[in-house]
Amino acid sequence: MKKGSVLLILTGGTISMGKKANNSLAPLNCDEVLASIPEIQNMNINISSIAFSPLIDSSDMALENWVTICEIIEENYDKYDGFVVLHGTDTMSFSASAVSFMLENLSKPVIFTGSQLPVGVHRSDAKENLITSIEIAAARDDKGNAIVQEVCVFFEDQLMRGNRTTKRNAEEFDAFASFNYHNLAKSGVHIRFYPEYFWASGSKKPLKVHKHLDNNIAILRIFPGINEQTVAAVLRTEGLKAVVLETYGTGNAPSAKWLYKLLCEATKAGIIILNITQCRAGSVEMGRYATSLNLKKAGVVSGYDMTVEAAVAKLMFLFGKYDDNEKIKKELNTSLRGEVTIN
């Protein structure tokens, strides 16, 4: 089997930081990152790299940066077996979710990874995360097909579907988790894949890249004591097209008449309200309890077990693609890239 090839896309983040001559931490270029992990040179894989200029902190990640990542993949799609995106951890799940929707008919791996400690720093997790991500991105089966054919996050020793991930910890090395879906692989002495959980679109069509996103959305988190003025301010935002409504438990919210009235007003005005549970694990089941009946009656759409990150990215993607709310609602309750389990 011919030697594999992987393109590294360096966006920034902790993994791109390293010690300079004066012992201070500063951004590194791609060559410096790779030089900090000499083991990469011994891998039987051709590795090339492209870096954002300038590199960005993931807290500054924006829609145009997601488009740039996808354009780099589009332009180099036929040249490489897989892609590894080096990214800061704070918004990695948002980016991986967005890119998963933007890349339609994907048949190659796109692996997001990063680190909790800068590369080259003692006890850094950067080396193992990057080496294993490269290995997964280059992995092919006996027929020469990519083993993984979706957008993923690899962190610590777990490969997860990107649009199922959430950053769970700011300090531990296992910073990410996929609470509502099985991991796709586990790294140990060997990399053990779980192909029964892979996303397979079945499409043999060419890669299609969606570059139009619409960010006229908001997140509204329900909490005890939330007042009418706050909810009204969000739902009456000029130009608002959709709201991710973070509710309690299986999709419950206060039964206050004013809340029901405002939700009805918003949905009648054409605003899509997507119900996502605040719990890290579990699914929305509107109608299971009386406190979710008003949401259902008001026209709120169930988000089932989608993460907030996937919900935000999916809404931006769908509003960038369609101007038909009924079509968007249907797509919200359809698994487009394995992001949701429909009950």
C-alpha cells in the first residue's frame, strides 16, 4: 500500500504555542510545531501543512474562519488521504460541528485536535494528540478506502464524532466528551476502531462545500426566576431567525403564561425555536411532562439529543441554505451528519 498523506491545517490555539529563545510562550509556525514533535518525522506518512496568517485564538473563531478551513480542504481534497485541523479547545466543538455540515458527501477524515498544554512544554498532551490524529487521518482499509469518513474530534485517547462533542473540562487532558453517542475509536497500544458507530452517508457524489452561513440566531438559557423582559428582549431582537432554547431535563420550561405568550408570538413571526436540554446527556421529550406541553403547543421544535454546539452550527447552516422555514424544521428533525438521534 502506498504511503499515506495528510494535510495539517494550523488555525492557532494552545497546541500552536511554544517556548521561544527567551523562554517565553509565543505562537509557533507549522515547522516549529512539527520540530517540537520529532517522532512525526519517523511516521510513514507524507505530511504537509497550511497555517492561518495570523494564527487566531479559538475564542476569536468566526464564520469566515470556518469557511477558510473548508476552502483549504476543498482545494486540497484530491491531494491528501486526510486532514488534521489544529485548533484551540474553547470553540473546537462548535467548529467541528459547523465543518461537518459544511462538507457534504465527505469520504475522507477531517480530524480536529489540540492540547491543554502548549507543545514542547513538560507533560504536554500535544504530542500524543497530534501523532494519533495524523495516524487516524491516514488510516485506510484493505481496499484503500479511508477508515474514517467524517469530521471528528480526537483528544486524549478518544476519537469522537465532531458534532456530538462538548468541552467538558478546562483542566484535565480528557477535555472533550460525546455524552449522547458512542466514541468512534480508542487509542492505546493499538487504535481500536468501532466501525458500527461510523457515519456512512452512502453517497458516492463529489464533495460539496457549503460556504453560506447565517448567524441571525440566539441562545436563550432558561433559569429559575428568568423574567419576561429578558425573554422578550431576546425573542424580539431585530433580524432574529432562530433561538436555541436551553431547557430543563427532558425539555421542560416554566409554565408562566407570559412565557407561552412570548413563544407563540415569536413562532408566529417566523422565528424557529429549537428545544435543547441543559443536561449534558439525555434527550428532549416534549410532552412527557406537563411543563413541556406549552412549548409544544407554541410550536417549539424538539432538538432531541443534539448538543448546543451542533444546534447552533446546524441552524446557521440551514438558514444559509434555505429560506423556507418548513424545510428547515424538517431538516432539524433529520440526522444530516449523525448529529442527532431521532426518537
